[in-house]
Amino acid sequence: MLSSIARSLSILPAVDCVYDKAKYVFAIELPGAKKDDILLHAENNQISVEAKKDNPFKDLKVSQSDRLYGNYEVVCSVPSDADMEAINAAFADGVLTLTVPKSTKKQVKINIA
């Protein structure tokens, strides 16, 4: 059984990052979190995710508790070719899915005079 100190620390969620030629996809497990309790911030090719998982039994006495409650926190680094202005987020079945398209901007060749 974890101590109350350990239970108050941030929970690092499991994350999968997959990609193809058009996009990056991050699947972040947030079991017990509610859509309205998820905060997303994106800047400098990083996406930060914060969420909370409330203890539904907080008013009851505990005889055993193995589940973690508290705040989820994770920062996902996104490659430099990602279009950070076009991130799509969806939340279903305790999994937050972030889809980040790759930028369609092409590199410009600079001629030296």
C-alpha cells in the first residue's frame, strides 16, 4: 500500500508516439480523468498535458488502496517538422489522442551570390 505522500505526487501516464509520412500521433493513457479536467498547452515543439483523477472514495475510511489518484503530468516533445498550429485532440475510453500533422512547408533553397 502506498503512503499518502506517494499518492499526492504527479502520475506519469503511459504514452505511445507513432508516425507516418503525414502525421505524428500521441496516445496518452489517462484512466479515470474527465475530458473537462484535461489541460493542453503547445509551444516550442512541446505539448504539455495535465489532468486529474479524483478519488471517488475520499470521504470513506481506507482498508486497502492500490490505485493512484491525483494529477497526471507529461510533456511530449514533437519533431521540428510538425505543424503545431494544427493539433487535433480527442478523448475516448481514458485515452487522449493527439494528432499533429507534419508541416507541408518546403525548404527554400538559398542561392549564394
